[in-house]
Amino acid sequence: MLAANITQSIATRLALGFALLVAEAILVASGVFYFGTVGVMDRRIDAKIAAISNRLVDSFKNRPIEELARQIGLELNDGIDSDTEIFLVVSPAG
């Protein structure tokens, strides 16, 4: 009998309603922050890849491929992002 009275109480229903509203607001705010952060990180990574690629292309455009290979070896062993770096060198024909 007491449980039936508690769930029919306006105060209980208001408290549960506000709790659900706060939980939904927290979920929406968390989602916005998460996707915003992921977007910023993606753009930063893309910009870094483009910068390194452009620098290598500009620096070694008219030089022997061996010098490019040496520079890539230095890039891979410089201790910066060494565990996640991958370089692929292709000819103009692909």
C-alpha cells in the first residue's frame, strides 16, 4: 500500500522527472563534447600528415630516392610518434 502511495505522489513523480531530465542533459552534453573533441583531433592529425607529406615532397622532388629513404628513416627513428608512424612512397603512376 505504501509503495502505491509513493509512486502516485506528485513529489516523487516530479523528482523522477527532473532526474531523467538531468540525465538526458548530461548525455547530450557528453555527446557534444565527445564528437567535438574527436573532430578537432581528426583535423589536427590530417593537418600533420599533410604537412609532413608536403615537406617531404618539396624537399626531395628533384633528389635521388635514396635520400628520401634516408630522411624517412630519420623520421621513423626520431622518437616522436615513432610507434604510430607509417610512410608509403609511391611513384607518380601510383
